[in-house]
Amino acid sequence: MKSKRLFLSLRMKFIILLLVLITIPFFLIGFITYKQYSRNVEADAITYTEQIIDQITINLDRYIKDMDRLTLAPYYDNNVIGILNAHLSTTNTSGNFVKSEEAAKMNLMISSLAIDRSELQSITIFANDGTIFSNLQESIAKNWAYEDNHWMDDVIAANGDLVIIPPHTVNYYIGQNKEVVSIARVVRATLTNEQLGIVKVDLTETGFRKILGSASFSPNSQLYVSDRQNKLLYPLHGKVDLIATGPKITIDGETLITATKQSGYTGMKVTVLIPQDDMKVGARQLTRSTLFISLGAILLAYFFAGIASGRLVKPIRHLQMKMRKVQKGDFQERAVVTTYDEIGQLTFGFNIMVTEIERLVKEVYESKLREQEAEFYALQSQMNPHFIYNTLESINSLALQSNQFEVSDVVVNLGRLLRYTVDRQDKYVFLKDEISFVKAYLDIQSTRLGINLSTEFYIEIGHDYLLIPKLILQPLVENVIEHALEDDPVTVKIMSTIEEEDLIILIEDNGAGMTTERMAYVKKHIYAERDETLRQRFGEKKKEFALRNVHRRLYLLYGEGYGLFINGAKDRGIQLTLRFPLRYEEDN
């Protein structure tokens, strides 16, 4: 028992169609738009951030270069170099006696460097004998000890180059231990390269804040500066584990977009972390606004769709009623055309269809009669060749008896042609059989044309048993004879070769050839999708387009890349190329 199919009215189908074709694509497009917009916003934000970071890096380099000049100042003051030479002794690192004159000169030089520089905590020179000179005379200890200043190891190892020291705690500030970021270098004698001391500039966050504080990428963005070893320089008390690499990182379940730029001069690295949610705020606002407007438009569309569907269904139901009557055999029924749209055209077509049914029934009956007649003619065509064969044999015998050997050859070749063409069982034939057929055809034509036509065959022996479509070469040879012959003799060459997995047959002549315009015309019709020429009248021989028929036949049999190809126009002769896939008898 067949299950009862679910019935859906046309109106319901219309609503479902509207849902599928409008609502679902709308939400899909909205989702894709949101994602694309978010990606674009994110890409723009990253590009903007990278541009700002580039500028920040340039400013930081300029800032460090400015601080670097402070560490080089002792080299330009002979008094300072002389004082450091006076305090070279390393046997007593608790500090030697400092003359008031020395203290005054050192304080004058250092204070001149630090004036009006709020970004400097202090400028300090550490002599080899343990003496400290600074612009903060009352706040800085007078002596230093190596065991309390291990930061000096990196400075000494730099051998006079500038060193950026990450946050470290120092105890040479009287009454307190401070955590500072510093730059320092070893001061050496210009002639002996002997170490005279270390100049150190302790920085405050003010200098970094002037450069970095105004940079804002999003409400919750974070900016960090680190050294070559990823040790944090700014902010002074930031979280080191936030300095990360990679386009995206996740911290405490929050996805952050990262952008990093490292200075080639100082090695400092600027890193910005931007919450991904900050970048999507604008996209979410746009999506919400678009969603509310679109939902209202969809609801309004549904309302008018309900009204329109009723008007749409009414003439269809009328047509349905008329069709049921016609289905019962009442061909006198006609539907009333009430509209001039597609439904009206459908109704009009229905009326025409009912009118034509009786005529179509008659045509089917007549078609069956014609089919029977065609079968009779097919049977007759199978009987007639036997009569022709016998007649040709009789003519051949008479020709031989009369010593008319040329006539005998023509009759024999004609018989071969007839047998080859009448046999319709084989769709594919051996290349040698097709060549034999063409030779017989050309022998007949040579008898007719005399010395004006000569032929040459260059067929490899190994190609004899390759399969090709039957009667594929004769139309091309006939085309040569029909179009290439002039007053001068013509030679037709037929050659075969193999290229990779394809059989190539070349047919060329030294006849009249084609002009460039004629060649373009022929190619246009050979390779056109459909034959645009007018149909020939009964009994009229159709010329010029045998080439197209051969090409279309090969194209339909083997597909793209196979067919007939003309190798360009020239003054004398033309070359036709046929391309077939290699096929053997066992492949057929």
C-alpha cells in the first residue's frame, strides 16, 4: 500500500520558498558581512597600530640617542677625565677622599646635563676607587661596592658600548632602595683604552610616558617596551608574561591581537596588545542596526506576500479545474485568460495545447506509418547492393575480355568503394583499411583527371592496425580535389605519425592554397558551436563544409583536443591535421 503524500498548497509552497530564498540567504549574507567587516576592521586596526608603532619606535630611538649623548659627555670634559684618572685605584673600593674642587667640577658638569630633564632620575659616575659623583649630591651615597651593583657586569662586558639596563633595584639612593631603568657605558681613556669608570643615567617613567602615553589604540589596549632579552622596560611594574609574540594570543580566556616592532638601533621591542572584542564593537553595532531594519522589512514582505499569493493562486486554481476536465477527455474546455503575465501565458498555452492534441495524435499515427515505410526502404537498400555487385562483376568481365584494363581497374575500385560504404556494421576500422579505401578512391579520380593528380602515402607499418572512425579521410581528400586543382598538377601526400598518446594523420597538397581571409572564413565555420549556414535544398550538393563535419565528428567521439586542424594559409597548398587517441582492436 502506497503511503499518502503530504499535500502542500501553492500558497504554502510560496511562503516556504520565500523563507528559503530570502530569509535564509539574508541571515547568511548578514553573517558573512559581519565576519568580513570584522576582518576588515581588524586588518585596518592592525595596519594603523603598526604605523603608530613604527613612529613610536622612531621616537624611542631618538630618545635613547639623546640619552646616549649624556653618557658620552665625560669624553668632552678634560676636567672630568682628569678627576677619573685621579680615582683609578681599585685597591680601595670604599672610596677615596674627594677634594672639594673635584666635587665642584664634577657636579657642575653633571648638573648641566640634567637641568630641565624631568625624565632623568639621576646621572651618576662610578669611579674605579668606589667614589660616586652625581647631580643629586644630598640624595646619593658617596661610595659604591661591587657586590651591591651586579648590573655593572653587563656594562663592563659591552666594552664601552651603550647598555640598556632593565628594571633593577639599586641601593645608592640614601634611605631607600629604588627600582629603575637605566642606560650606562664604560668610560675609557682615549689613548690607553683603560677603564676610568662607569657613567649611568637612571630614567623615570616620565620620558617613556611622553612618547608612549598619548598612543591609544582601543579602550583596553596595552603597550609595552622590552629589551633584546624581552625584559620589560615600560611600564616599570607591568606584567612580563604579557610580552608575547604571534598575531594572536589568549590570556585568561581573552583573545588579544598583538603587534610588535623591534628597533634595529637599540634592540628595544614595542608590543601592543588589543582585545579582539574592542575591534568588533563597531561591527556589532552595525549588525544590530541592520538586523532590526531588515527584520521589519522581512515581516512587511511576508504580509504583502500573503496578499499577493492569494491573487497568484486564483487563476492557477481555475486552470487546474479546466485541466481536470481535459484529463477526463473533454477537449472542448478552454480556460479564461484573466492576466497577461506568465500565468496568463500559461493559460493561453493550455488552450493552444488542447487545440493541438487531436492534431498531434494524427501526427503520431502518421509517424508510425513513416517508420514502417523507412523499415521497408532499409530492407530494400540491403537487397539492391547485391544487384549492383553482380552488375559490376559483369562489367569487369567484359572489360577484361576486351583488354580494357583501365576500365577493369576502375570497376574493381568502384566495387571496393561500394562494399566499404554499404557495410554499416563497423563504426571503427583499421587504418590500413581506411587507407586502402582512399587509394581506391584516388585511383578512380586519377583515371578521371589523368596526370593532374598524383598521390603519395607515408604510413608507418606499425600504424596499420590502429583504429580510426570509418570514412574519416575520404571527405578531406575529396575537398583537396575539389578546391586545390587548377591548371597545374597537384600532388596529395598522406602521412601518419604518433605524438605521445595520439595518432596524427597529415594530408597536404601543393595546390591552389588559401588566402588569409579565406582561411579565417573556413576556420570560423569549422570551429563554430553550430552550423549557421542555411539548409541545402533537396538535390543540391553542399560544398565547403565537409571539413566542419569531419571536425565535429571527431570532437563528439573523442572530446576536447581532438579533431581537424588547419596549419595556416600559404601561397601554395594547405596542410590538414587529424588527431586521434591511440586505440587498438582490444580497446574497441
